[in-house]
Amino acid sequence: MRNKTTILAVGLLLVALLVSPGFSAVKFGPKAGLALANLSPSEPLFGGFALKNKAGFVLGAFTNIGLAKNFSFQPEIL
């Protein structure tokens, strides 16, 4: 029950900030990146280890909500 109350309180706070008249600095944008995982030695290379990586792509979106002159809130979905 406490988690539902917390989520509801945060949601109401965000809605209140979005409808306030002084709240005009909202920006949206995409996020993209490359993720490398599973770094492990495979065969020795030049007396050391050859690095074996698995690559993956990350896609998502973000919004930047300006709350004050030098302060903003940036939720992201990846």
C-alpha cells in the first residue's frame, strides 16, 4: 500500500508542475547508445588477453523538465 501511495504522490506532484503557469521549459528527445557486455579472456593476444565483447544497442527517449534556472528533472525510458 505504501508503494501505491508514493507513486500517486509523485504522479500528482508531476501533474501539478506541468500545469503551473511558470512551467514552460520542457524538452523531449531521443537517446541511443552502444552497450558492451561480457568482457572475458578468450585467446591470448600479444602476451595478454584478447577481449571478447557482446555488443547491444540501446534506444529510448527522455524529457528535460526545467524546475528552476539551474535545476531540472530528467526522466528517461530506455
